[in-house]
Amino acid sequence: MNKHLRCVFLCFVLSTALSAHAADKKVDPYLRPIPVPYPADNMPTPERIELGKMLFFDPRLSGSEWISCGTCHNPALAWTDGLPAMLGNGMAKGLRSTPTILNTAYNQMQFWDGRAKTLEEQALGPIQAPGEMNSQDMDDLVKRLNTIEGYRKTFDKAYPNEGINPQTIAKAISSFERTVVSTEAPFDKWRKGDKNAISVSAQRGFDLFTGKANCTECHQGFNFADDGFHNIGLPVSEMEDVGRFAHRKIKVNKGAFKTPTLRDVALTAPYMHNGVYKTLAEVVEHYNKGGVNMENLDPNLKPLHLNDQEKADIVAFLLSLTGKPMEMTIPHLPPMDQ
């Protein structure tokens, strides 16, 4: 078994035990207080994580057999693709940027518009989407994987007596995605008592973030996200994207998108659901103005009246949320049967 996967699994199990021991203790809300959650019907095992990793990086899951999940969620690019808008099947340009999958295990809803409630449901979305991986016929994909002996054996080890089907494909990929979590950042070390872990500017930035700038209205807890949807007044694009409104048609949701995590935010540019901003300084300036497009603006968004030093301090704080990238090796994929 892959040494890294075994280490990830053991850490997962250990975090579960430690969380139970610490349940009665006061927990810092800005540090990870709980283990990675998982559904009862998809308990993590090394075999499931290993299988999910193989599927995640295998382009044979796409209709063209050229695109994998890892094409857009590239670990070398903080699990994004570094583009303002994703490129899918046939190099088709999408409406939205590729969100990082870092810490998605903690999300209550998935995608920019929250159309999936679980990682298992999310996993099949891009695989089937015509503009993404374009495997619209899941029966064909299942048949393709069943022709590969290495996958037949690996699925049997991971999900005995369940076989290869859309459900086990989704569960395996989700098992791997739940291992993609943020590492300890300088901010975390500071919260644990290392007074020199972040700069004085970053410390002032945290005070502003939680105070005058009111960023914690949406960016809360260790993941700096609220699992909510907000219209933050981004510049109007040529093609309308109504966001959450497409799935829950109430006025407040029009133009509203999911709050992303700020973990590793120094690495996930360009920013916003449409990749409109290239730098964190531009993001802070957007909020300082109170938004640009005022139509259906979230009522909590108001001009902040920050001076240049305060804006720089908030950027310094945001940079302190980025840790060392988790180690990742691309798996050996099972060859086609001869």
C-alpha cells in the first residue's frame, strides 16, 4: 500500500480518538476542533482512499479519456487550476472558476451554488457534466472500468460484494477527497501560543478581520467559511450567473454564491466564483468599497473605510492562513487489459 495513504489513514483514525478525548474541553474555534466527518455508509479505509485517489487522477473517467478530476483540481495549484474560469470537455470555457477541494469534507453543501449536499453527490456531477468530464452515460463508464482487471480487484478490496457502479465510484472518490485537508499554518501556531509565528501586521489584520472589517460575518471558524450564500456585489459579467437562485428561487439568493474557505488562500488565485480578482489586495479593496454592483447586495456588506495600512494588515493576516502543501504523489493507474 502507498506509504502516504497509510499515513493519512492513521492520522485520520488518531484525530477521531483525540477529538473524543477532548470533547469536554474548551476548543479554540479557529483551530480544527473535530476529525474529518464521513457518512456511516462510507467509513474510511486505506483501500477506499487508495482507490479514490486512482480514480481522481484517471482521465479514463472522462468521455474523451483526456480529463481527470485532477486536471482541474491540481494539487500543484492548491487543488484548483489557476484559471479565472474552468476549461472542460473540448476546451469549453465554463462560467465559474474551479474551487479548491481543500477541506471540502467539512462543507455542508458543495459547488459554488450548493446544488450537492454531500461529497458523494458532488463527485459524480463533474464526471457527467457535458461541459466538464462529459461521461454522460454512466453505464458506459462502469463497463469501461470493468474491463480493467486492476480496477476490478481494487474495487473488490475497497467495497466487497458491491462491485463497480456509480455509487462505489462516488464513494471512493469522496473517500480520497476527505483526506485533502489544510496543514498547520503560521496562524495556527500563533493561536497555539507562538507569539512570533505571524507578523505584528498580521496580528493587527486578524483584529480588523474579526472587528472593524466584519469579515467573520461570513468567514467563520477554523475553515473561515459559513456554508452560506451571499451576493457580494461583484462586477457584472457579460453572461448572467444567478448562482444559488437557480436551485432555490428566493430573491436573496439571486447572484449569491457559497462562501469559500480562506485556508491556503495565498495559493488559490484568481479569486471569487468568476475569478475576477487576481490578488488579495484587490479582494480587500472590493470589500472596502462595499461591493461594486449594488443590485441585490447582501445587507451585511457596507463600505469599511479602511486606510492603506489597515488593508495591508488584512492581507498579511490572510497570507498567514496558508500552510505547507500536503504531500501528494500521483498514483500508478491500472493498465488496460490486453
